[in-house]
Amino acid sequence: MRFIILTLFPEAFESYFNISLLKRAVAKKIIKIELVNLRDFGEGPHKVVDLPPYGGGAGMVLRVDIMAKALRALKSKFKIQNSKIILLTPQGQKFNQKIANKLADYKTLVLICGRYEGFDERIRSMVDMEICIGDFVLTGGEIPALAVLDTVARLVPGVVGKSESLVQESFSDGLLEYPQYTRPENFKGKKVPKVLLSGNHAKIAAWRAKEALKRTKKRRPDLLK
């Protein structure tokens, strides 16, 4: 699976992509990550990509002509097929695990990171989807793009070592994950539940299912609606 990130700050991603699961997945060619600098498509000697908004107001707006040029170049260079072009924006659909599962079926995701005051409205007609990671405002789309990439990439077969890790985790079944414990068995009077020490897998599975539902009701009742 290929991820193409269109950003003004490609260097913001490099350290994260050089660690842990993503680094190994790239080395094994399970996934590909392409960082593309939007400023490479800018205009004039200063590679201008933004201008003040019509009608006045604070900040600068990313230009529609520059974005169109960048997307044309990406489609030509990478021969993009079976893809989704995604705009990271506070006005997008709230990202969740269900969306991640659907995106994992595509061969290519193009993630467009915004900056400054926002996008020219006409850019929205050039994308397939708009995604928001939460009801808050960031300085740019780099963190949302990284969140989407990391969430989707781990669903690609081979990225996560044990496939069962993807089944027994938060949101995999619409619930939060059950409590986890490891050694020591007794820490300052706080003990591991006896059922987890029993060796009875049926009882352990039933306990975990019960605790997952209990935890979800308490912490995220919205997930049960």
C-alpha cells in the first residue's frame, strides 16, 4: 500500500517514519511512503503557494491552482489507481476505526496537509474525502495525516507482527479494550484478577468481554448508541 503525503513540511514526518513498525514495514516493502513538498509546485522564485483571502481577513489561503498542479503531477508520477485523495480539515468527517478499515482496502492514499488560514474552497472539489481527527484546531494537517497513516498502515497485512493484535483491541468490535495485566501479580496490594491466572480460556474470554462492555459504558457510552 502506498501513502503519499502532500505537505509544506515533509521534514516533520521523517523521524516518526524511521522508528518501530512503520520503519520495518517500509524496509520490507509492505508499505510505501512518499513525502511530497507542495512548495515544489509554487509560483515564482519564492515558490508562492498561498495568498491573502478575497474579502479580507487574517491569514493566508492555499491556492487552488497550485493544488491542481500538484495533484496532476502526483497522478502522473505515481500512476495512481484504486486510490482516495483525502483533505485533512476541521470541516471533514470525524475519523474513526471504521473509516480506517475501509481506507485500508485502497492501494493508494493521498493525504493533503493544510497550513495557514485554510484552503481555497474550490480545492474541495478535487478530493474524494475530507477527514477531521477531532474538534480542535492545529497549526497544520501534518499531525492528522500522521494519525490517519499510522492507523491505516497497521491494518495492512504484515505490518503488525501478530494479526490477532488487530482483533483484540479498542474499537475492533465497537468497544474499548478490556483491562490488561502482567507481572508482578501483586503490586502494593493491587492484585491481578484471579480469573486471568486460572488457565481457563473460556472463563477468561467471558471476563474480558464483560469488562470491555463495562469499561465502554463507563468511559465511552457514545460508542454504544
